[in-house]
Amino acid sequence: MSLPKTLAEDVARNLVMVANLIDEDPDQAYAYSRIALRLASRVAAVREAAGFAAYATQKYAEALAEFRASRRMTGSVELWPVMADCERGLGRPERAMAMAGEPEVQKLDKAGQVEMRLVAAGARRDMGQIDAAIVTLQGPELASSAVHSWTPRLRYAYADALLEAGREDEAREWFGKALEADKDGSTDASDRLAALDGVEFVDALGEGEGRHEAAGAVADEEPEDDDDQDDDDLDLDLGLDDDDEEPDEAPKA
């Protein structure tokens, strides 16, 4: 709204492309975000979109800079968890842990606080503190039977941490609970659960391709038919090589 109409429309189109592509083609989304950033770097929504596009392409230093810029413009704390996760991406889990204890966390809504807990648990695991990571994920949100948008990811992270700690039976239970809550398939809990149960998936398409290749090999071994033999005889009469379509020299009368 702060931009001239034509410029605003151009920026908006690029932001729409960022949103549409960020999951399937993050590199292309990043390219669109750079265009929007070049057109309107003083718009907080543009800086935020550029931050998420950089984050999706693992450009964590760049993402952190954009998130900080957006936060300065808006004063909002909603980007605090993803900023902390950028610190993890930069190999600084201690900073992420420090951010988890800052007053900004108390200003987050429930979804933001759960996200911050996930980041903090990840930072604990980065530092080799697996038991502390498990404790970090425990709480009323994990124990609740209510399902929210963040429930599958919270249960999945807990199951994954339990598995790393060697608590396989408990991990299987929580992967199952994650799967129950994951109606949109946002996690691979079903695959993890199947792996724990020793289930192996067979690539039917790959096997089909193998059968076709085998059939082709058999076909190559089949004898030539009479027409092919006649063609070969004609080639010899005309002085043709196997790989040539023209005679080596003109046939003589």
C-alpha cells in the first residue's frame, strides 16, 4: 500500500511467485524474491519473503539478515523461531539456545512457542544433548490429544529424538501418533514407522522397466526373419557396409 500502484502490482506478482514456488522450486522462488527486493527493499513483507526464500535455499546468513530487517520495520516477534533456526544453520546452536530463553518467546502465540521449542530441541541435538532435547519437547502440547497444525511435527520430532536415544519402542509409538495427526502428509512418519517394522517398499515401475529390458535382450537374440536376410543379401550385392546406407563404390556392370 505504500508503493505507487504499478510498482505495487509488479512487486505483488513476484511475491506470489515466491509463495507458489518455494516448496517445489526454491531456487526459482529465490530468484523472484531478489526481483521483489530490488523493487521494494523498504517494504517489510518483501524482506520477510526474501528471508524465507533464502532460508529455503539454505542461505542462512542472508535469511537472518532479511528477517532482522523485517523485524526492525514491524516490531513483530513472529519471526523469532526461524531466526533462531538460522543460527542453527550457521553452526551456532548456542545462539539458538540463548534466543529460546529471551523474553520475545513469551510474546509468541502458541504455534510460535511450539516452533521455538522445536528449534531449541534441534539445537540441543546439534550439541549432542539428546536427553535434554527429549525433555525440551515434553510438555502439555505434546501430551494433549487435541490436534493442531503443529501437532504432527511436534510428535514426529519427539519420536525422532527417542529413536536417536535408542528408545525404539517409544519412538514407534510416537511415530504412530504423528501419523494419526498428519492428515496432510507433512511428515514422512508412515515411512519411518514402516522402516521400524521392517517393511520394505518395492519399486514396481523399476521392476517393469527391468522386464522390458529383459524382453529386449531376448528379442535381440531371436533369429532374423527372411525379409531381414534378403535385405542383408541385397546389401552385399550392392557393396554396402552394415553401418552405411550408400555403397562403398558404384556397382560395376
